Amino acid sequence: METVTSQMSTRELRSRLSDVIGRAMYGGERIGVTRNGRLAAVVLSIDDLEALEAFEMAQDTAAYRQAKAEDDGRRISLDELRADLTQ
């Protein structure tokens, strides 16, 4: 994950939680937390989270608008869908 600036274990996180929160909040760092050597979570600032959520909403809105523009008005019943899926 390219945007994670550093990583630490859950054990290290427990002992340095206040520092990690400060680094995320004021330094804009994205700190990966590992469990059993694998990345399990990321600590990031509220600003980063809000930016990610806004980006996700913009993508969802664009996909909705595209789907609506491409809608031909044709509909199928649930039975037809099930039949198509079992073929």
C-alpha cells in the first residue's frame, strides 16, 4: 500500500497510541498496523477519511448517472433472472 507512511505491530501501537494519533492527526501520516506480520488496519486523520468518503461518493454518483443514462427501460422478472443465472 503506497500511501501508508509507516507500519507497526499491534503491540507497538498499544504502547505508542497517543503518538500515533498525533502523527496521523497533525502530521497527516497514514500508519499501518500489522497483526501477525500482515497489514490489518490503517490509522489516518479525519481529514483523510472525509476526503476518501467524498471521493467514494463522487464515484458512486458518477456510476449512478452513467447507469441511468444507459438505462434502456427494459426490465426482467426475478424468475427470469434466476433462470439466466442457472444456465
